[in-house]
Amino acid sequence: MKRKWEAKLKQIEEQASHYEQNPLPSVYRPRLSKPGDPSPVWKLFPRQAQAFNFVKSCKEDVHVFALEHEVGEGQRVYLVTTYVEFWFYYKSRKNLLHCYEVIPENAVCKLYFDLEFNKVANPGADGKKMVALLIEYVCKALQELYRVNCSAEDVLNLDSSTDAKFSRHLIFQLRDVAFKDNIHVGVYTRNRNFRLYKSSKIGKLVVLEIAEDNTFSVPRSNKISEENQYFLSSLVSNVRFSATLRILTCDTPMNKQKQPGHFNSTTTSVENIEGFQASPYPEIDQFVLSLVNKNGIKGGIRCWNYFFREQLLVFDICKYRWCENIGRAHKSNNIMIVVDLKNEVWYQKCHDPECQAVNFKSDRSPLPAEVRLSFLLEEEEEFTTDETMNNKTKSPQKPPSSVSSKTEFSDADWDDGIDDTCFLEATEDAELAEAAENSHLDGNSGGEEIPDELLVEVYKDS
């Protein structure tokens, strides 16, 4: 008995010594990452533009979500986090009740539809039948226009209908096929807020659920739950880059005004092809052109596509076919220049089937300092700061929006007057903005653990 007591006492002393050397934190915060993994990101912003600027500075695979709150008549704040972190909190459905995916401008995305009609005004309308006919028509059009085979089984059908309104979201899950961006999908607004699976609108109880007539199903997995898979499938901008992915375009009045065509370093020849004349990063465009204009060969950029998930700019090159894999130019197949904005490197890939079969990519090379995103963001911040200082010397500062008349808002108060989604959102709540900006979340995007209590502050149960 004495020996057992001595052994127990020794064990307790060892545990006490361990906790003295490794004290527990005063506040427990859950971590989803394993030791050695990057620190999680969970950061709120009062404005959409600020959130997207922050995404550009992140090395993690982060995305922008809009969170709608009962206080402030539906005022939205913008959350930047990863899909994994978001789902960890979202799946419980306790506080995050009214959430939206923000579909990034210019980013490759899935084909999707937001359908609704008033039941009272259309008593004879059969919503289910109309949805089935639309899916059939779209699948037929995809086959005729793009040679893409699909059916209703490739369409995630979500329903949030009420007695007064029929409401559906259709998200096409096309294999190895996506659209160039939100505009090519159908002239939706830029940076569109699209309600999430399992979320309801502010002041409403009906959430987006899988429709009774949905025939799409996710594959079984031991690593990820079925609910999580449906959530990921519902995300319009959840598209990963691959060399085999086909990017579809669709001519609209807005797109035709932008005059698609080849472009090179000296002249621009407009032709009836895919792509716009320049990406959102003209400095990177010029760098890519310098890579394909050498040794007497004058290459150009046929088109570009932006993959928001990996922050990749993928340039299809024309009139320049040199491939590092075979050590010569391809006879007919073109190459791609892939610019990794996160890691600030570039590499070459191919459309050639033999290169694709071995998943060839050239060695990664660093981007020149003057075209790195970190450098461009610093320049943009300095320019904005100088402009703000100049404006302050010219005119007195306007009062906060919370004490201003709604009729006094200028274009500057709505993200420089270019964000169409602002007209769908309530006016800015100054106190909520200040809370988000001054909270301890603001300073820990780089290494702190997730301050989950801010969820309680911002999203208290009503």
C-alpha cells in the first residue's frame, strides 16, 4: 500500500511540475489546425473592399463571407476566414444565422441561378415543373454551345420557398468546366452576395435547404461529413485550378463593350476570341508579355483567368509555344503562364496532352519585386493615404454616417460608388464598424488564436 501511495504521489508531483512549466492559457480557445500548421484566420471588416484587400495579403486559403445582423436593420459585416474555420462555427447554427458567400469579381466560378416568383400573383404556376424545364433547357444549351454534357443530377437544387414566395438556388456541379467569372454567368452584380446553404434572410425563419426534387448527391467520404460536402458544393466560387479545366465564356452586352482580343507589348489586334484585353493587374500583364517576347518571337496573351481560391492568374499564351518540359516549342499546342499571387512566383504549364499526362509544371521562379502583390498593395496604400491627406486639407471632414442624414451620402460613402451590392445593404452602422475595427481580432491575422467571443458580440441571439 505504501509503495502504491508513493508511486501516486510521484505521478502527481510530475504532473504539477509539467503544468508549472507549461501553464494552461487563461482563456481556452479551440484550434482546428495541427501543430506546425499556419495559424487560423478569422477577421471582420465593416466594408467589403477592406475584406478583399486583406485577402490579397493572406498566404492562407481564405474567402470573404457577408454576415447579416439583426441590429442595424440587416447591417452586414464582412468575414475573412477559411472554409474549414467557417464550417466549424457555422455547422452548429447557433449564432451565424444569416450568412452570404461573396462571389469575387473577375474570379472563375460555377454556373448558378437565383430563381423566385410570387405565388399569390401566379396561382397557376408549378414551380417544380418550371425548375425542371429550366435545368433541361440549360443542359441542352450547354451541350449545343460548349459540348458540355450534364443533367439534373449535376445540379444542386436548394429551396427556401414560403407560402407567399417560390425561391430556389441552382448551382451546377460541372466536372472540369467553369465560367470565366460572375458576369459571364449572366450579368449578375459584381462581388455578389449569395445566400449560403442553411442560412435564412434577416427577419425570416426559412433557410436554404436541399429541395425535395433535388437529384444531385455528394460522394460518400470518411474524411468529411455529408453536410460539409453539400456546403462546399453550394459555394459558387469554390473552383480549383487545373490544367484540364475548361473555362467557358458567354457574350453579353457588357462583355462586348470590353472588346476581347489578343494583346501584346506594342499593338492590340482585336479578334473574336475569349478573354479581356487586360487583367486587373497590368504590371503583371507586362511582365508575362516580357516572358513571351524574346529570341525573335513575339508572343501575346490570348486570355486570362483568375482563380480566387488559390489566388492564381492563369494566362493562355498565343504565338509562343516554347515548353521547358520538352526543351523546344510545341508544334500546335499553346502554353500557359501561371502567376501565383500568394507565393509571389510564376511557372509554365501546357495544354499539350503529353505534358498534362505527367502534370508538368516548370520550376517556380520568383516574381520581380516591382510586380509582387505586396509591393503593389503598399503603393496603393501610400497613394490612398496621400489622397486622403490632400482631401482633408481641402475640405472639412464629414460627420460619421450614424449622425448623417441618409440623403447626404455621396458616392464615396458607397465604396467609391462602384459596388452595386451596397444598394442591397443597409447604411453603415458606425458603432458596429468601430467594434469590428477596434476589437482584438484586428491585430491577430498573423499568429493569434481565434477570438471566438467576437461571434457572441456581433451575433448575439435576438
